Amino acid sequence: MQKRHDLHNIRLWVRSRPGSRPATSIGTVPQPPARSPDLTDLRSLVAAADSGTLGRAALRLHISQPALSKRLQALEQTVGVQLMERSQRGVTLTPAGRRLYEQARPLLAQMELLDLLVADLRRAVSPVRLAASHSASDAFVTDALPTADEDDPLAVELVIANSHVVRNHVADGRADLGVAPARPDATPHPGVRRQKLVDDAIVCAVPHSHPWAQRRRIRQAEFVRTPMVVRDPTSNARWTVDAVLRRHNLELAPPAAQVSTPHAAQREAIARGAPVLLSRYVIDHRFFAEVEVDGLTFPRRYELVLPATGEPPAAVRALIARLEDAVARMQADAGT
């Protein structure tokens, strides 16, 4: 008996005896099947093909360009053929890549629908995860939350953070819904989509004992040279004011105090008898008077922050309706 080996299989051969029939193969051991491509690598191929460049595809997938290149190389190694042509102009699919792309795209679409279904089923028994900025929480979010004595109350888990953290929480899937003020002219976050909720503005307010409270309007020069209580530099309120002042080639005096929340800012302003810069909807007018500044306004708006893709499930839609009702009550109370 003689054995013959090759890289792909093993065949058992029988030597012919004189006068017998030619030798024949009587058995094979098949090669184990190759590993199937995983969904992450297929998603990378589709994103690269749709975007036309690895840079845009990496941004869409929220990963670095080198990480995307490694995924595509791993996919080509798994399949055993080249799937993409790379050039200075970008990337294009090879014929083999086109065949794989045409099968992968509907598969990924079905997986997205399945993911949404699983998430919806999970949320049906889980609280809605809401992320809200400090000012939004103080202004209207807490008023929108259900109370324990309501019939069939909506379960909500609230996280309060700065506005950029709110957007990151929604983009990363750590929150189902966000509420935060928008930054004028800011680069849109690719992981979320935004929906206007209500117009707002940062205003200058002073304790009733402050001299500006009687005047109700001050000059720009007075405004920028007066130390004030302000939010921390990462806050949207601070960013909104600084952005407007930069356009007018102005800069605030060093702050009288710098604090992390609207509540702390008002407490500090009362203690120091100093002006404070906050959302008009969080100012407690029992203790403060708004003061206009000649030629300067600091507009912004509050927005709903939603995941970039997919429709919100029923529980999230119910919470959005409650937030819109709370905003309407807030505006009515403020006379706006």
C-alpha cells in the first residue's frame, strides 16, 4: 500500500496487481470549511465601499483608519481573495469584493432590524435611560419625570452631565435619549441626530440688591470688565458666551467664581452679590433680575439627542411627549 499526501486532502490508493484494473481512489478526508467572515468585518467592507475612502468610512464606524485597514485585511485573509483596490483617490471594490458586498449589505440590514427588535424587547422590561445636561435638568427635565403615584408609570433612569457627555452617552448606547443645549456652529456629532425642543438664551442676572438690578441694561464695557460667576469651561453655557464674545473681539474679566452646576452658580452669586451667566429658564427670579447688555445676546436652544439610526421605541416616544409637555408648561410659566 502506498500513501500520497497533498496540502488539501489525503487519498488512499491501492496498487494494481498484474492483470487487475487500474488503481482507483477509495476514500478522501475533506478539508475543514474556512471560517465565515464576522459581521464586524462585513460592516467595514460595506462602509468602505459606500464611503469611497477609508477616512470617511472610519469616521462613520467611529474607529481609527488603521483599525479599519486591519479589519479589511483580516476579511481578505478570511476570504482568500483581494476585495478592494486602494489608490490615492480612495477605495473601490474588486469583482470578488462586489459579489461579497451585494450579499453582505442585505444581511447587515436584516441584522440591524434584529438588533432593534432585541433592543426594543429589552427596553420593554427596562427603564428608559435618559441623559440630560445640568441646565436642562433644572429647567424642565425633572418636571417631566413620572411620579410613583401615576397609573402605569414610565420607568426612567436619569444621568445628569455636561452636554458633550450627554451626546457621547447616546452615541455609545449608554443612554436611549438625551436632552442638552446645542452649541452654535459646532461640528455635528456623527453618532447622534438632533431634534429641536425649545429656544433658549444665556442671560446676565444679578441679585436684587445689586446696582444693575435697578438699571436692567448695561454697556458692553461694564459687562466685560466686571467679574462674574460663570460655569466651568466645559459647559455649554460658558461655550455659548465665549463664542459670541469672540465674534465681537471681546473677552470677559477673570471670573469671580467658576462652578459646575447652575444651582451652585446661583448660590455663589447670592453669596458674593455678583452677576451670574446662566440659562434664562434656570434663573430663580425670586432672587435675581435679568440685565440686558447693549449689542450682545447669547442665544442657543435645547435639543433632543437620539441615536443616529433607528426609530425610538414606544417607551422613548412616551418620554419625549412628556418632555414636550414640560417645556410647554415652562414657557407658560415664563410668559414666553
